[in-house]
Amino acid sequence: MSSLRISITLSAALLAASPAPAQHQRPAAPEEPWYKVVHTGVVNYYDADSEIKKPPYSSAFYGQDAHYRYNPPVYKDNGDGTVTDLVTGLTWERDMGEKMTPEEARAKAKDSRLGGRRDWRVPTVKELYSLILFTGQARGARAVRPFIDTRYFRQPLGDAARGERQIDAQTWTSTVYTGRTMGKDEAIFGVNFLDGRIKGYPRLDPRTGERRRMYFRLVSGDTRYGANRFADNGDGTISDLSTGLMWEKEDSGEGLDWAGALDYAKNSRTGGYRDWRLPSAKELHTIVDYSRSPQATGGASISPLFPISEIEGPDGGRDFPYFWTGTTHLDGIKPAAHAIYIAFGEARGMMRGRLTDAHGAGAQRSDPKSGNPAEYPSYFGPQGDLRRVYNHARAVRTIKPAVTSSGERGKRR
């Protein structure tokens, strides 16, 4: 492990171990973030099931992604097979080539001199997820529009000749799940840029038992991307000095539909601030801790600095809620009717009559934005994904607030 990685690990450990500051202590002073969170690219507005005109502050649907257009995605094609993300500073392979095993991908990264660079690596799930854009659209197994900018990145489709669906062209990462999916499978997290999800995919092919092959998009650049530097401000807020984002320490404590989650965040006055919002999918993903999981550590995949609600699962056991984001997920027959959530606990599904961790803690999926509470939880799709609809929320704000599309800035009460 390099001295830089050791320094980051120690820094994170010291922050996590430090006692909470006194209630009167001022929030951690803003400093230059290690990395910026790229916007989702969403500029359209949605209600519970359709696209709408820009909703005003008084609307139940105020506070979604399009209201906060920070760090828009900007790429540079370097003309040598590489693309640089001008927001994060990371440089990527333009073309992933053929599917391969993780071992083959690591060997490729070690030997690659693409673009004259010698520091290629298999990205973490946080690095790879920085490329996702929720301007994409899917309809079940059909990829309507990729969730990545195809002007800069080649994104293949699944091979129908091999019996694959269009969306069977997932991109693996270096992030290995610390638990097991489906009750038995070693899994590696991947991002699907054809259906807009993160899941833990089995390392071995479930049909053959052989090593599975997936796509890999190599990255080079600053290895600090995705590392957190949390500071408890002692006023019900936690700052992440890596991203320049401030989080509510406590979550909503109750399940809400999507409109209710947007309203909850908008009306929060935690710490005396009045510019809280529901985080985008990419913002909320920054605080997932992939070294933790219910199976490995007995808790959710988030720093112990954050209290997290516990709920009763459908099987009567201890469970953790899903958490809403302000990002609409364009998928299905009614593409505007779903919004993205992140599972900090197990991403559960009903398989062959048994409730299981289908996709791993830290997965990103989506739920209908609203529904009759009496009809949930329910199960959907080939892995029987558990749908709750009434998910929890944790609000975010920018430490150095930017002007929103409504012209407002965050202020203390």
C-alpha cells in the first residue's frame, strides 16, 4: 500500500474515532475538496409519474436534481484512446475492448501504456459511478438510451447471438462485496450503464461455475477519489471535507414516498441551515462505505458517525431502509414514475420463495415514487427485487453553497 493510501486510511480512521465536538463548536471550515461530484446531467423536471414544467419552491416536487445544476459533466477526448473528465480530473479508456475476468483486467491495467500513461488501474465503484448520467433510459431488458455519454465513451450492448439481453453489458469494478449475494455468491460491484443501476454481480457464472467475464473501463489519475474525510460538527450535521458536502447526521426516521422525501429535505432546518435538499444519486453514493455490510460488520454500509434507522424486514428480522435520492430513473413503461434509491443495508429480493440479499449492500436501484402503502412491500423483476416505496431520506447541503436555479443561497436561521 502506498504512503498516500496509508495517509488517507489513517485520516479516515482518526476522524471516525474522534469524539463528537461540543454542541457550540462551529462547523468544519470549508477547504478545497479532494474531488467534485459530477452532476447527474438531468435538466428535466418530474412529478410522481410524468415530466412537468419547473415546479416552484412551494411545490411538493421542488428540490429534485434539475433544481441544482452544479458541476455539469464535461469531457475531453484526448485523441489517443483516452478521455479526461474535466470535473473529476480522472482519465478513462474510451473503448473497453472485450469482456474479461478480473485477473485479466488487472494484468491489462498493469501492462497498459495507453495515452503514454503508466498508472492505469481497475476503478473502484465510486470512481466508475462518477461517469453515470441519468439522462439515460431503459425499458426492462431493452436499452433505450445509455446512461453514459456515448459521444466520448464506447458502450457496447449485450450480444443477442449469445443469448444476452441488451442490458447484459455491465462494467465491473475493483470493489468486492464484503458479504455474499443470493446466500452464497462471492460478488463484485458493477455499474450497468444500460439500465442505470449498481449491483453486486457473482464472480462465477451461476450457470457454469466458471470465472465470469465482464467489461472493464480502466482509469488513471488521483487515487483519493471516493475517500471520505468526515467531521462531526456537533450541531446535528456532518461535513465531508473530501466533497464539500454537509450531511444531516440523523435520517428522516420514517418511510416517505418520493414527494414526501423531497419535502422533508426542503423543510429541514438542521444546524440552523435552510438550504437542505434531497441528495442526487451521485451525491448520496459518496457516503456509502463499501468496507462495511450487515453480513461483514453487523451494520449498514455507512460510517458509524451516521446513525441509521433500523426497520423490521418482511421476514420479521432486523433490516435497514432504502434511501431516496432526488434523481428520477427513466425505466419501464412509465419511465418518469420511478426514482433512485441506495441500499445501505442489503438490497433484498425474493428468489425461489426465499428472501435473500440479491445485489449487496451499496446497490443502487429504483422504486415507484408513490403507491398505496397497503400494497407494499412487493417484489418485482427476475431477482424479485424488494419494493418498499416508502423509503427514508437523509438531507444534504453544500458547505459553500452555490446559487440554485431559483437564485437562493443557504443561510443560517
